[in-house]
Amino acid sequence: MFVQNLTLEQQGALIYLAKEVAQADGYADELQAGMVEILKQQSETGVAEREISINELGTLFNTKLAKYSLLLELLGVALSNDEYHANEQSLIVQYASSLNVSQDELHLLEKWVEKQFALQKEINALLA
């Protein structure tokens, strides 16, 4: 949903970080792996996964739009299976800290993503 806000290099890093988040709890379940695949499909043609260290995040994601877009996508991966595992949360908190995104800002992003998933469930129930 927010991939288009990122440069090619940022998209490559997003794919890498999304895999890291998906596997933070010891395994990537089907829903999380599916979310990573969706991110790949939404990325520009030819985007290559780019390994990035936590110390490099602030340099690559250097605008509010890029930082928030990254965190929203990573939260989408983490919350896609209805379980925000402590290891996933810890990793995203570290990423947010590296990006100089406050805990209050991160909390607002988390709540927004949770609302989006709740709305999706609501419409799915109506359509069933």
C-alpha cells in the first residue's frame, strides 16, 4: 500500500526487512510470507532485495514519508497473522528508534494498521 512512496533502493531494503520481521518469531507463517510476496509484487520491476543494517536505516530512509511507509509495511507483515509476537515488536521498535521515530508515533502507526486489518475482517464477514 505504501511501497510506491519508496525509491528502488528503499524497496529492496523493505523486502529484506520484511523477511526479517516475518522470521523474527522463529518462523514465517503462510500469511506473513504472503505479505512479503505482495510487497515484492508491488515493488518496481527489477528491484533486488537489499540487505541493510539497523545503523544504515536513517541514512536510506531519510524522510518522514519514507520512514512511515517502511514502518507501516513492516507492521502489516507483523500483524498479518493476528499475532504481534514480542520478537517482531522488539525488532520494529529497534527499527523505529534507528529512524528517530518516537514510541508515540510508532504506537499510532500500530493502531492504524490494526484498524485496517479489523476493517478487512469486517468487510470479509459482510461479503461471506
